Amino acid sequence: MTLKSKLPQLGTTIFSQMSQLAVEQQAINLSQGFPDFAASPVLISALADYSAQGLNQYAPMPGIAALGEQIAALIQRCYGRSVGAQQEVTVTSGATEALFVAISTIVSPGDEVIIFDPAYDSYAPAIQLNGGTAVHIALTAPDYRVDWQQVAAAITARTKLIIVNSPHNPTGMVFSRHDWLALQQLVLVHNLYCISDEVYEHMVFDGAPQLSANNFAELAQRSFIVSSFGKTFHVTGWKLGYCVAPATLTVEFRKIHQYVTFSSFTPAQYAIADMLKLHSGQVQGLAAFYQQKRDSFTTLLANSRFTLLPCQGTYFQLADYSAISDLDDVAFCRWLTIEHKVAAIPLSVFYQTAPQSRIIRFCFAKQHSTLQAAAEALCQL
Ligand code: PMP
Ligand code: GLN
């Protein structure tokens, strides 16, 4: 029997490939985006405590009430928006599930969806599985700003949705107020939906304002806003995230969520609710925490032959290696991992049509000693 593939053009994600190669090669892994340091001991013991108390059965389908309330309170604190915990917030099994469900909720066969390359790799397959077409708009180095006139020109009668991601993985670009207003205008004028992937929302550097689709009332009325506790609390393996959307959209979102996963890991929901309630300073301190890591990593690389690109947010740093090698970025990342024991992510894999640049992504969500050891190897190239 031969199964007809629904995603014939795809292989295994670059994150799995590079992390596996890093393990095989015993290389320092600055490829896949995850911290190599421990989460708060308070969070870890809360998880153990809730599990020991017996909170190990299915959570309610939309998430436990205490977590929904804390998410609503967080949005109120960060963006001054009041959302209904019960009707507008759904806890999901990571942002990945939220994105997949939101895309499935909106996209029908024949619909076009605008995405910005380099695009996080889960968007296009989810669009394709729902019979839609991804319309790719390429952002380019060094700033990766969106040209909103180009976006307007790409909108057709079939366009249903725009997916945005600010702070942006992999480039570190952060939307300005102007970007959000331009997006809002297009969404309203063309009657579109928006998915706003904000998993790095609390990592905005250099005193820039932390802005979200939550700040723009008319945009928020047409948006599914997605975030991830994996990023915010250094627990990517817990796969806990959420989606905020107006009640009518949330009803449809939950119809799919209930059959994709039904509900998410129960004791972690209680533990995260406690963190948000009792230790919200950790969220507030995240930007300074990662800005310091960005600054020490860039200082450590100052004498290397890499050219570092601007990084306004996220925990990723782009680097141009054209002074070091003529290899393409995929070959360069493999060579770097095998020969110099540092793993990174090539940028071209996030493009439909990759530009002729030689740029790779490093994750700096690492202990100082890890960044130091990596930089030592990178400075020798
Ligand atoms: N969106 C972006 C831009 C990401 O970088 C990631 C990776 N964390 C996700 C979504 C998925 O998040 P999660 O691990 O919570 O599924
Ligand atoms: N978001 C992470 C990154 O960009 C990886 C997530 C994953 O491995 N699927 O590196």
C-alpha cells in the first residue's frame, strides 16, 4: 500500500535535524530555541505539588479557571485590555496547537493567507492541510521591516487571513506602533482575520514599548492572539500556551481544539497560574534578563568575523558569515556543527524563495558558560 502524502514536499523540521546533529556531534546547541538553564524552582515544585495532590486528570476543555483568570489579568497588566477569561481565553498544548487550531478555524479550501518570510515553519503546512494557499512576502536583511504597501498589493478577493509574528522568530524584528496600525487598517478595510503569534511578547529590548494586537481594539476584534508559557517561564517541554480571541471566534476555535487535544497538561496549568499570580515579577523581568544575554553574546562575538544583525527582541541573534565561508547556509550549519561543534539554524529554510544571503540564527537563551564556550569556537573561524 502506498499512502498519498498530504505534505509531500516536507521532511523533518530543521529544529529536529539540527538538534539531533548537535547531540550526535556533541556540539554546543545554539540551534533549536530552548533554554539550557533551569526554570524557577518555585514553578518546578508547584508542578510536583499539584501532581502529588492528585490533580492529574483531564482539565476542563478551555483550561482551568484559575489560569484563564491569570491570563486575563496578565493581558490587563501588559496591554490594558480587558478580556473575558471564560469566553475569550483558551489554554492550549503549546502555541503550536493554538496556531494549528486557529488556522484550521479560519482557513477553508481556496483561501489565501499572507505570511512573512522568513516564517515560523508551522504556518504553511497548517494552511496547506486546510486547503488554503500561503502567499509569502519576503522580508530582507538587515532590518526585515514589513512594507505595508507591498502587503496591500498582495491582497486579493481570496485573502482571508494575515499571520504576523512580533517579536519575530528568526530575525528579532519587533513591530513598531506604525506597523500595528498599518496592519489594523488593512485587516479592517479588507475584512480579514489576523493570527498574531506573540510567543516572544515579553522579550522586547532597549526600552522599546511592548506592543501586541491586544493594544489595538479593532484589530483585536478580528484576531487570534497566541502566546506560549514555554518561552515565558523557560519550560518549552511543558507545551503550554494559549489563544485569546473574541467570544464568537473562540466558540469556533474550541470546536476544533476539543478534538485536536481536548485539554492540556493539568498540573502545569495550576503551577503556571500560581506563577502568574504570585511571581509576576518574573514576567516583568524577562526583557532585561534576555537583553543582558543578547549583550553578552554580542560582546563575546565582537572579535569574530561574523557580522551581527540588529536584534530588537526574541532570544535569537542573526549572524552573517559571508566573511568566513562561501558555503550555503544549510551546508555551513552542518559544517559548523561537525567541524567546530556549534549548532545553529540556517535562515533559508524559512523562505519560499530564499535570498542569496549567508545568514544563520543563534539562540542565546543559554547559560553564560555555554555562550562563552560557543563564542570561543566561533571567534576562531
Ligand atoms: N511560534 C513561534 C514564532 C515560535 O518560535 C515557537 C517556538 N516556541 C512557537 C510558535 C511554538 O511554541 P510552543 O513551543 O509553545 O508550541
Ligand atoms: N520555536 C523553536 C525555535 O524556533 C523550536 C520549536 C520546535 O522545535 N518546533 O527554535
